[in-house]
Amino acid sequence: MASSSLSALLLLLAVVVGTAAARGGDDGKDPLTTGFRPVRLTESQFIVQKPYDVPLRDRYEHTGGVRRMWVFSTDKSIRRNHPGGARTEIKINVVYRSGVWQFTGEVYVPTGTSGVSIMQIFGARPERQATTLMLHVYDGRLTFYHDLRRVLADDIYDRWVRLNVVHDIAAGNVTVFVDGVERLRSRSHGSQDAPHYFKFGVYKQSHNHPSHRMESRWRNVQVFTKP
């Protein structure tokens, strides 16, 4: 009995330590969010967008703290006559126009998922494009939009990857950290006149041969801000 209790205790300790490490520190706090204020999110602010003609359960599940989203390249868009492509994405319904904002989360992309956006900042100068940032996956590489020369991480398949995305509207830039390391600093397409919000999931892209099935899983998604 004592041996069984000890084994259970060691297993629990391993889970706690592993979770803390994934979040960036022994105390579970992410040093990249220092100076930011967490934004309280309710479940109703995680708005799932999926093909209009299939039930939610056929493209999305949320269990054990993990949100799993998948889509097929042949799927319909989110509404009839909607110009966008196939997707199962979550829109975080927190809209901002000024300040500094940060999206954080851990993402798992299964082998085979390719030609897909897994995270974006929606909102930009309308005469240029619809988004401030998109992070794509092509053959296991995390890229800035579909630019295969701008690779943020070489092999993200089948492992949890921590993302921190910081959008400074006044400075006009976006910074992306992968597993705590800065991998991108880019001039933003955003505008103080445009509403912005974060999205994550899977959104089929037309470049570089998208796979038939695309999936991403997310946990510990949060939003932070500072004036």
C-alpha cells in the first residue's frame, strides 16, 4: 500500500513539474508576460468558427483543458457565400485598437498538417490586407505567412510549442516568441483605426499544397495587455 501511494505521489509530482516547465518557469509564470495584466476571459469569448454545414462536434472538441480543432481541405467556409476558405478557428472576442497586447498559448500540430494558418491577429489597414499577422505551418515548419524563407521553427510536429505574440500598436510592430525565444520582429500591417483580435485553430491556405486534413490542439491560451 505504501509503495502504491508513493508511486501515485511521484506521478502527480511529475505532472505538476512538467506543466510548470511548459509554462516557462518553476512557479508556472511566463517571464514574457511580466509587466502585462491578464485579461479575464469567459468561455463565451472563445467563439468557434467552423464549416457551416457540419455539426460542431465533427470539427471541434474541448476536453481536459485542450481545445482540438480540425478541418478538411474540401470543407465549406463558415457561412454561405463567405469569401474565406475552410477553417475551424476560435476568435477570442476581445477587440482592441490601442496599447500593447499579448497572446500566449501552447500548440500541438500533428504530423501531416500542412498549408494552414494556426494563429492570426485579425485587423489591418483595409487597403492592404485583412490581418496584422498570420503564422502558417508547412511540412512541420512554422512560418511568417506563406514565406518559406522566414521560418520561426523548423520542426513543430508532434510536440507542444509555446507561443507568445506581442502586438504593439503605437510602435507598429509584432514580436513572436517560440518556446521563450524571440523568432520574429516585424513591422505591423495594423492600424489604430482598425479593430484587432486574436484567432487560433486551423485555416486552410492556398499556398504550398495544403494537406487534405489539418489539425491543431491548444492549451493554456491567455490574453494580456498593458497601456
